[in-house]
Amino acid sequence: MQQDRHDINRRQFLHRLGLSSASALSMMVFGPLQALALTDKEKKTAKAALAGEGAMTYRRQNGSGEQISLLGFGMMRLPREQEEVDRLVDYAIAHGINYFDTAPMYGGGHNEDVVGQTLSRYPRDKYYIATKMSNQNQALWDFDKAKEMYENSFRKLRVDYIDYYLLHSIGGGGVENLKGRFIDNGLLDFLVKEREAGRIRHLGFSYHGDVSAFDWLLDHNDEYHWDFVQIQMNYLDWRHAGRRGRRGGDADAEYLYGQLEKLGIQAVIMEPIRGGGLANVADEIKDQMTAVHPDDSPATWAFRWVGSHPNVLTALSGMNRMDHLEENIRTFSPLQPCTEAENELLARIADQMAGFPTIDCTTCTYCMPCQYGVDIPGNFAFYNEAVTSKMLPLPEPAAADYAERQEAFIKAYRAAIPAEKRATTCVDCGQCLSKCPQQIRIPNQMSRIVELTRKKRR
Ligand code: SF4
Ligand code: SF4
């Protein structure tokens, strides 16, 4: 993979703007650094970033020429305190991040408000905002209700245009659901007109699930002229998207990315580290990485792999902790593309990981709440951690250390998950199934966890 010839760093970006000094950009774009909610140390690194040292990598959006930071800020999970959100956003903007992704359904319906509040402290032309039509619930397929959701986004985000607008999470229910949500009710035609009117700058969709919906929308590209498409892509899902425990249907990222590249549609990437799963890898995987780059974390490897693909416009990372934000900014400032040897290593690692019995939960919480109280992502996160830390799989019941290992697993499980939230409370109602973008057979996986906590007779 070659680095995109359109990649530029902040120094080149400043030059194109006709600016030559950090203070000029600081004053023009961000206001005086003193006004930001950052510590002195953070202001110092921000000043260095503005001066072009350790500069963020940008990609040019094909149609408009906009320079988009290759690291985008996924705003789905944010700290509770607005002041803490402001601090993260100030640090992100001061270090060159300019793409922020939200949706009406995030944060229990409050995320757009929070995002609007924090970004509206900046001049409107200094950030790009992405939001979505989250009408997955059939009650919102009605045109007027969906239009109300669209209009609310403007109000909550405090904007009069939206830079990147997406049909949210198409794929669940295949083409039939896609047509019900967007085509038969005239909603997509309306959104295309909104783009013509300039209230939407770029129109795209995000995809999970049944690939027939993805294919249908690309087959109709001559009609809709997609400006971008958001896909799940990381070195594991490149060739192993249809792993065990799923209901099937998810296409490999290699196929999705390839289809977009053929049509010249840029990709926005979600789940570059699979909800943290590629940041917290088994020791045997980590050892292979540190043997090559002793100081680079598994997350840095995963981000570098994604960013090395030239048709990627931006890679979204949900960063609700300052240390994660700092590390990710370092990775992308500037991005060092993976070498062929590094790509080969990651492909071998992906083959190994695909054989691990983990559950493909990204902890997105789309399936929550469970009306019976099961903490679905909590149970799956605990199980995955047990696999990664080699607590699981348990040996055969006849093995000498079986009882001891199972006892340790049960003890840790009970300490981590309160009784009313454990897998045992799942009644297999199936209501969570259609909400999971990863197509996980949630009740089946809950049964597996229950089975692990049942003592076997020897
Ligand atoms: S299938 Fe189980 S986990 Fe899913 S909603 Fe029903 S009770 Fe909750
Ligand atoms: S089970 Fe599916 S919907 Fe629920 S948190 Fe995990 S990935 Fe998200």
C-alpha cells in the first residue's frame, strides 16, 4: 500500500493557506491558545503541533478538496461532564483533528446536544461535522418523523449546514429494510435535494450486516452519487469478518473497500481497533508486534494499518480519555504507513486471532437496554478478556486442572458482573438480535457463558 499522494501535513496545510507561523494559525483558526481548556503541558504540545512539529496527516476530500484529518473523532461515548468534553475537543482541534462524528441515537439521544455545545465555541468553517439519519426503529420510517429527526440535528448541533450526512447503519434487514427506511417513503430523494440545496455538503451511508443493501446502494450510485461511505475496517475484519458466533452476512472489509475504490468513493472507517479489541490483544500477539517496534502499542499498529490505505478519508476513533487521544494523535502526526513486511505480519496475526474463541462485540451498546437486565456488552467484554488473558478456554473436564480453572473463572465472573446483569438472566427473547450491527447471536453466546459457569460432574 502506498501513502496517498494527497496526504499533507500541517506545515504544508499552513503553506497552502498562506500562513507561515504557529501564532497566525492559532489566532485565525483556534483563537489564542490561552483560551483553551488545556493544561500548560497540553498547550505546549498544541503550540508545537500548530508550528508543524509532529503534524497531523490530512486527506483531501475528492469532490470539495477539503482537507480532512486522517484521524477523526468518534463522539459516541463522551465523558459526562461538558467541561471534560470541551477539554478533549480543545486538545483534538489544537492538534489538527477537524472531523467529528455523532448521531441522534448516541448518548441516549443527547450526544448531538453535547457535540453542538462544544463545537459551537469554534468558528463554523473550522470543523467538519458528521451526523446521521438514525431511523432504524420502524416507527421512524414515517417520512415526517424522519424529517423531524433530520431537522433536530441542525438545532442540536447549532449549525445551518451539515458537512457529512449518513443513512445510519444500513444493512440490517437487507434491501427490504433499506427500501422501507429510505426509498419507498421518499426520504432519500428528500436528502438528495437537501444536498442540492447545500444544507447537506456530502451525502453517504454507514453499513453493517447484510451486504445486499451495500451492493444495492452502490449499484444505484449513478442516481445518488455517494460522496463517501462509512465501513467497518481493520486488519482482522479485512478477511475475517464472518467469524464464528455471528448470524452471517457481514462482508469482509477487503470486499467493501475494494468496491468503493473501484467507484472512486472515499471510505470513512469505523471500528479501526474493533471497539478496543485490537488494542487489548493476547500477549503472544503483542510480543510479535513489540519485536518489530518495541515502543508501539497494538492500537498504534491497528491505526497505522487502516491509515495506510489511500482511499481512506478519515479513521474514526472514540476517544473519551486524554491518554488515548494523545497516543492516537502521535500515531497520525504524521502517519507512518505500514511497510509490506508489516502488512504481512498483521495478516498472519489476523489469521491467528480469527482462531481465538472471542465474541465479536465492539461494546457499541446498540443492543441495550435489555429489558431483562442483562449487561450484554459487559458480559461479552468479560468473556473476551478471559480469552485474551488465557483464562479461557477451559481444558477438557477430565483434565487435572479443570475444576481449579473453572473455579477461578466463576469467581472472577461473579466479582465483575452483578447477579442481575449476568448471562443467566437472559430469557432468549431475541429482541436484541436485530439491533446488533455485528450480527452476533446474542442469546446463543449468553448460553455459552452460562455453560462455562456450570460446574461439570467429573
Ligand atoms: S435475548 Fe437475552 S440478552 Fe437479548 S434482549 Fe432478550 S433477554 Fe436480553
Ligand atoms: S452485542 Fe452487538 S450491539 Fe451489543 S454491544 Fe456488542 S456489538 Fe454492540
